[in-house]
Amino acid sequence: MDKVTISKLYDKINEYSNKEVLVKGWIKTIRNSKTFGFIEVNDGSCFKNLQVIFEDNKISNYKEIAKLNVGSAIKIVGKIIITADAKQAFEINATQIEIEGECTSDYPLQKKRHTLEFLRTIPHLRSRTNTLSSAFRIRSKASYYIHEFFNKNDFVYIHTPIITSSDCEGAGEMFKITTIDYDKILSKNIEKVDYTKDFFGKEAGLTVSGQLEGETMALSFGKIYTFGPTFRAEKSNTTRHASEFWMIEPEIAFSDLKDNMKLAESMMKYVIKNILQTCPDEIEFFNKFYDNELLQKLNGIIENKFEYITYTEAINILIKSNMNFEFPVKWGNDLQTEHEKYLTEIVFKKPIFIIDYPKEIKSFYMRINDDNKTVAAMDLLVPGVGEIIGGSQREERYDILKNKMNDKGLDINEYEWYLDLRKYGGVNHAGFGLGFERLIMYLTGISNIRDVIPYPRTVGTIV
Ligand code: 4AD
Ligand code: MG
């Protein structure tokens, strides 16, 4: 008999009703009397458990099964019975239960609520809890819908390099990749490392963004996106920063900042709409236990148009607020989390694009506006998370770009290829980066990035 997943049973209950099936999973709860008992089994295919009824006079190993601990893996053969008035819509009446793997009694996930902090210490087991399994299933689905969205809209999916020699954000946050034996160098008292002798013949690192290579591809294919791992050696120990995270980066040729915002808005709405449709149990769970306004918030996104304000307008709102912010609000300063939170959570109460930031606080590739003070940048801020998307129209004018790169201290020789794009059929183009983990935080109401990544890496911690 072929195994059926619990998810399939719920999907096609009419087909399975009164049929004999084989299910395999892990015991979530077990209780029994002398002659019969109940097991809640979960196989990870969906949020819901399957209730198993087992009876002494129906299975041969009743006593052995009744003794099993929570966490044990079992195989059940039995008939699916519709239970119209019970809590669950159907159950399985076991005729055979086999033990696949027993679980010892020191299993850390006993039936009680554990703190997320404790669960972080057992990343190899925490994916069996309701919270983490729901977050990771949503992660899987969201990734699928992102690919679907771009595919439906004729974007070409590009794999940009993970090992690179260019620091896209110019923030000096690249992890180094090297085969140089530092211990050896230190023991020889060598003061300066000769990178021409290193593996690639020059300094290399893990990518902080696939954008620059993405731009080259957009100027070949018109519309591209990347979706891959990104690394940042940022020393920010916050609930929103990870050293390894995933980023979605579309890049569109013949486009400006407005097109870029439109794209970001329709992508966000597409993913949210589909997650609401396909993960209702998970969303309901998060709505109940993590954020009582989650459902309302997500539905609100689909129904309302995103708005945008300029950075200058945002600064004026913050100044007029008379709030006692920790970081001073001044034209020219970057917006801090507390400012972003105030804008999205208190003033607008919904996602909002902030555009046209001062050129000094943004990356070299952003297009300078006519005022010569600001750049065509856009950040999408959302309640609860803050910045979820960062993007811009790119500087397409050769001389302006080159001057700016010089001003920002970039080694022009390393970026000839990037400047070439402005020489050989350059066009207006724009793009953005969506932090995938921040999207999952937004979709679930989970407030710490460590709880939306199976194996989080953050400054000072690698489990
Ligand atoms: O704003 P960022 O730094 O923009 C870029 O990297 C551009 N090159 C993107 C582009 O235009 N193609 O990063 C984009 C997004 C942020 O808005 C945030 O959601 C996420 O990536 N992000 C992080 N997420 C988790 N941990 C970190 N340390 C992150 N740094 C950025
Ligand atoms: Mg940013």
C-alpha cells in the first residue's frame, strides 16, 4: 500500500472516506485507557494532525504502542472514518501500527509551550513544533510564489555568483574568502598579506547582493530576477539582521523608479494573496498566538494601494511628531528603526515607500535626481518589520556614475565592466532587493529573524 500524506487526506477526504490507508508520522500526543487509546500524529505535510484510534482488540501490539513516548515515529494502517460531530473532521481507525523509531523519554519537545529562545538551542528538533514548522512551510510556499510571480511576468531567473570580488553596497561588510593560512603568516610575522598569491589571485568574498551582475543580465534579457543567499558581516546584533539571508532581486530595463515601485507592490500582493489562500491554518495559528492583527493586516495589504512619500516629507513628519527619538532626526541622517517604526506603525499604519533619499547616505549606483541632492532610491517600510525592500533607479549616465564612484572611493579598474553597461546600449533601469526573511517575519508576525530561518547565522552565533 502506498503511503498517503495527512495533507492529501484533508485535501481529498471524499476520496479517502471509508478507505484503508497507510500513514507515517511522529506522535504529538498519546493517551490511552486499558482497552483503547488516541494518538495525534503529524507528518509535517500540513499544520493539522491526524487522530488515530487504536484498540486492544484490533491491533496485535496494543500494550507496546500504548507505552510509546511523544516524538516516536510510527506507521499506521487503518480505515478513514468521517466524524461529523467531533473536533476533527475525520480519524483513522487503526488495524495495524508499527514502530519506525522509538523516542526516548528525555525528548525535549514535550507537550507544553516552549520559549522561542529555548527552541533556538535545538535547531535540529524545533522544526517539529507548530511555530517553526508553520514558519518553514510558509517559507517554502512564499519562495514558490515568488518564482511563480516572476515566471508569469516573463522574468528570466539568473543565478548571480556567490563568490565575488565586488562589494555591491560598498559598505565593507563582505566576508573574505581565502585559502591563505593566517596562522602560518602570523607565526612568520608577515605584516601585509599578498592577495596576488591567494586562490583567485586577488581579494574575494561572499556576495552582499547580486545586483551589479543582475544589471548586466537585465541589459541582455530586459527583465531578470535573482533569488539566492546573501552574506553580510554586519556587526548589528538585532532581531532583523542575519549574517546569511536570502534576497530576491529583480532588475528591469527601460524602467524608472515608478515602474520599480509598481513591480514591488504587485509582487508583494501576489505572494500575500497566495499565502493567505494556501496556508490558512498556519496564518490562523500565527494570528492567534503571535499577532492578533495579522489576518486583518495581510488582507488590508491586498485591498489597498501602497503609497509613497519622499524622504524629505518623512523627515518633516518626524520632526513635527515631537517624539523623543534616541537618534536625532535631521535632513541628511539615515532613518533608524525607531523612525521607520513610527512612520509605518503610528502614522501610516500600512506599508509605505520612502523615496528620494540624500545621495550621501545611499549607494554609489543610485541615480542622482535633478535637485543634485537626492537619489532615486526607494525603501519599502512595513509595520512590525521596518525596511523590507531597498531599491533604486540606477545611474545610467557614464560620466556622472564614474565621478560618483571616484567620490565614494571605489577602485574604478575593478568596475570597468559595470561602467561598460553605460557605454554599450545603456538604458534607464531599476531594481530592488527584498529580504526574504523579513518577508517571512511580516507574513507570520514572528518578531525575531532567528525564528524564520532553519539554521540562523548571526554575529557571535552559529549553532
Ligand atoms: O537595502 P539593501 O542593502 O539593498 C541591496 O542590497 C540592493 N543591492 C538591492 C537591489 O537594489 N538589488 O538590502 C535589500 C534588503 C533590505 O531591504 C532587507 O530587507 C534585506 O535585504 N537585508 C537583510 N535581511 C536580513 N539580514 C540582513 N543583515 C539584511 N540586510 C539587508
Ligand atoms: Mg537598505
